[in-house]
Amino acid sequence: MEHRCSVRKQLGFQLLLYKHGVPIQGGTCRNLGLGGLYIETAGRDWHKNEYVEVEIYDGRRHAAMRLPAVVVHFDAAGAGLMFDVVSGAQRRRLRDWLIDAPVAESRRAARRAVA
């Protein structure tokens, strides 16, 4: 059953995860919404309710914004993260960024849409 509070947009871009202010791992965002995202990572040992920060990059690979998040579910491929405390300014930037972000064009995304 789906419990999201916002619609997700299928994307494919790089993210960086932080824990206690220290970068711990990179990954690929597969979908993003105002409430959270799914990140694909390799070899990460996830824990439910774990707190991390997600750094979202703009198209020029400069840090666009870093958001606190909580792990809500995970599998062998990655994890679903729900944003924790997001300011009004961050929410507006995220909404603007979602409107302008190109949709991922990949076979994997197409296969998921069909399944």
C-alpha cells in the first residue's frame, strides 16, 4: 500500500549522503518528490529510521541543497528516504527544481513503468 504524501518524479541523477556532517556514500536518485526520494546505492547497510542528510546537486554538479531525511524502507538496491524537517525556502527550491528537472530516459525506468 502506498503511503506517500507527495507524487514522485522519475529521475536519474547523483546524490551524496552524509551522516553527522560527514559524507558517507554516493548514490543515484531514481525518484524524487516533495516528501522524499528513492536512492540506489551499492553495498550500503541500511537501518530503518536511520537519520541521514541528502545533498541534491543541480545540473552543473554544484551542491544545490542538503536535506535531512529518515530511512523508511530499504532493499538490496537502495532505500526510500522521507525528508525530515524542510524549511519553506527549501520546499520552494525543491518544488522549482522538480518542475525544471529533466525526466530520466532509461530502459530501467521504462521497465519499472510497465511492471
